[in-house]
Amino acid sequence: MDKFSLAGKTAVLTGAARGLGLEFADALASAGANIAILDVGNPGDNLEKLTAKHKVTAKFYKTDVTRRGEVEAAVAAIEADFGSVDINVNAAGIVKDEPFLSTSDINLSSTFSVNFVGSFLVAQACAQAMVRKQKKANGSNGAVGATHTTNGSIVFIGSVASHVPTTVQNISVYCASKSAVRGLVKPLAMELASYGIRVNSLSPGPMKTDMYKQVAAEQPAFARQVERETLFGRVGNPDELRGVMLFLCSDASSWMTGQDLLVDGGATSWNYPAA
Ligand SMILES: NC(=O)c1ccc[n+]([C@@H]2O[C@H](COP(=O)([O-])OP(=O)(O)OC[C@H]3O[C@@H](n4cnc5c(N)ncnc54)[C@H](O)[C@@H]3O)[C@@H](O)[C@H]2O)c1
């Protein structure tokens, strides 16, 4: 059996209208997963592209992940439309460059709302759906016993910034919000193991998304420094995270739960040169 196959599975991805989330959606669709995207922004023709390229079903549910009511309604609609939830990837996130000494309340509350509370609410709703799936399948209370590791996979997106701060940005609130996200991984892994649900996080280093390209064009000194911070002198390409995401979401990682995978081009392997 191909342990990387996601044929017939339903993956719920937040923040996948664009950027890394969209790359993750494409990676999972390439392995056969049907895709449900929760985002405040519209994915435009990206859904049609996913469907045409991978012959899977892809649907968009306009959802603000910070609002419990919207999240629960979206997950209920996904269960009705797709039949189950098998995978959840939480990529919706925001970041604001603001020095600690003058950080605004709005930055503090909005960053934690989207990055931490949003990830929490969506993971909770998806885990409840995964438990419902088990209840339907075996008529029990949803618990499947600790030997079963393949009922569901939840992946949070952390950041290298929650391991070590870069010298080029003042993003203490973002770093702390991503540490809080990573703080969910072990307790959730423990609580959900008996339902056959695995919980891990992926912490990427700086990646060349459209947003990065725009910032790099406007601030070349910023880009030069970020590139110097990895061991390869460049930032990562989004497609360099496809393999690790597929691994985390599929049965290929059936023995892995409660862990953070730091994929950063070696940025945290040395004392990188300061700006
Ligand atoms: N790009 C990088 O270099 C990098 C590095 C490490 C971690 N990350 C993390 O990866 C994730 C994706 O980053 P990206 O660079 O693709 O960002 P991005 O800004 O391109 O995409 C983020 C998506 O989240 C959505 N979003 C924002 N607020 C939302 C809300 N309240 N409800 C629903 N959706 C919302 C946006 O509409 C957008 O589609 C983020 O969590 C980010 O912190 C990015």
C-alpha cells in the first residue's frame, strides 16, 4: 500500500487561498485528497486549477477563523459536502513588524486571534468531526484505542521565528503567537491519541512566497539579510515544503505525533551573521 496516498481523504486547510497554504493544498491534492479551503480572502481561479490539475474536488468556504460560529458552520458544511474530515492544516496567519516597546494593542490581539485562537478553533472543530467519523464507523464513543494511528492528522504551522528571532524584523508578538501554536501540539497529541488522531506542527524558515517577493523588491537589504541567515544563502521555495507536508498528513508518518518539524534551510543551525 502506498503510505503517501491520500486518495478519498478530505483535507481542511486554512489560509489556503494563496501562499504556503495553497501550496500545501496543491501537494495534498496531488496525492488524491479532496480539498476544503477556509479563508477570509478569495482563492480566485486557484480552486478550478486544483480541480483540473489533480481531478479532485476542491471547495472554498469563506470563513474568518477567529469566529467560532463561522468555523463550526464551515466544518459542518464540509462534513455534509464531503462526508468526513480526515486532515486539517492550519496555515492562516498574519504578521506585523512592530518594535516591542511600542507594540499596539491591536497588533497584540489580532495576531493572537488569527494565529493562535484561529488555529485552536479550526483544529477543535476538525477533531470533533474526526471523532464523529469514528463513532459512525464503529458505533462506539469514537475512541479507537491507542494502536490505531490513522483516523486523522492535524498539522499546525509554526515558524522558525518561534525558535529563534531574525535580526531584520521586530515581530515579538508573532514569535510568541507561533510559540503558543506549537504549545498546543503535545497536549493535543496526548488527548487525541485514543481517537487515532495525530497532531504535529511544521515550522518553516523564510519562504519565497508572493508576499516575500514583494517585500524583497521594496526592501532589498531585508532580503539580503534573510538570505544570509540560511546555510544555503537563499530563502526556501514553497515547493520545498510539499514533501514534508505530505509526509505529515499521510500514513507515512503514522508513528509520529506531538512533534514540531523545523524546516529552515539550516537557519537555526548556526549563529547567523547579523545585519
Ligand atoms: N512565508 C514565510 O516565509 C513563512 C515562514 C514561516 C511561517 N509562515 C507561516 O505560514 C503561514 C502561511 O504564510 P504565507 O506566507 O503563505 O502568508 P499569506 O499572507 O500569503 O497567506 C495567509 C493566508 O491566511 C489568510 N487569513 C488571514 N487572516 C485570516 C482569518 N482571520 N481567517 C481566515 N484566513 C485568514 C489570508 O487571507 C491568506 O490567504 C502563516 O501561518 C505564516 O505565519 C510563513
